[in-house]
Amino acid sequence: MAAHEMGLASRLEVVHHETSPTRRNDAVYAGNPLGKVPVLLLDDGTCLFDSAVIVDYLDGLHDGPRLIPEGGPARFAALRLQAVANGMAEAGIAVRWETERRPEALRYPALAEGQLGKLREAYAFAEADPALGDPAPSGPVTVGQVALATALSWLEFRGVAPFRAGHPRLAAWLDRFAERPSMRATPLSGATHD
């Protein structure tokens, strides 16, 4: 999604890979020793991994408004919102493992509830955060807004910890963000396999 926001999507080839802690994907491990996506393979063979690193790299390759503001309070507001969004994604992945992906006999309900608590707190934080802004269907956005839209749409896609009922500002925000061409160009799909 970030590459679309930067106008760089046409310069990238996207290759989808299934990853799982229980099934090794050698193609992904070849680019990231943690076996996680995304991985950006550069022309010189260097691999960059982790969304934050990749977005930071790509943000220096275009002439438009930066997703990561140059400095000052705007920069740290965007990075803080990005950190909350990344934490939402991590907590959501943990909830899925503890509620549906892990064999039932090995599930730890207290861990799932702890992660759900993190999601509830993060939803409330994002609902009140001025950095959330009011995204138009076009125009500049920040890395924090892109990360938040990605995390919320994934959580909703997977049915993990619904947020809309108790967070009307956040729900309306995501609905507006979903109108952006970057969101429409990167729909979520697929099942997980373990």
C-alpha cells in the first residue's frame, strides 16, 4: 500500500509467499533470517525486511510528499501511530494463534485474553489520537496512517477483535481511508495454511 501512496508500485514486482512459524518457506528465509514477509529484494541483491525499514527506504525514492515527515512533532506523531499499528498487527497474529491456528489442546486462553486487552487499549488510543487525522480519498498521508489502515483492515479481514462498535471515529476513518486508490489496489485475500 505504501508503494502505491508513493507512486512507486509500478517499479516493484510483488511475489506472494505463505509464511508460518510451523512451515518453513525457504524462499522467504533466503531474504529474511526471521522467515517473515515483507522482504524487498534490491537490484544489487540486498534484501530489506520489516515494513518500517522498507517504507523508510522507499520514501527516499520519490519526489512526492513523504510518508515519514522530515522532523519535529509531525514525524514522531506519525512514527508513534505506526508503532501502535504494528503492535495491533502483532497482537492480532498472537490472538489468531491462540484461538484458531494452534491445536486446541495447546491453546492458552489467558495469553489470548492478554493480547485482546492490548488490542482494546490500542483501539482506544488510536480513536483519540490527533495523528489519526481525517484522510481524504486523495492527498498526502503519513506512514502511521498507512500502517493503521493496514492493521485495521487485516484485523477486520481475519475477524480478530472487532473494533467498529466501540470506536466510531476509528471506524469512520478506516471507511474513508478505504476509498483511497492504494487501498483499492491492495485488497486482502487468501487463507492461512499450517
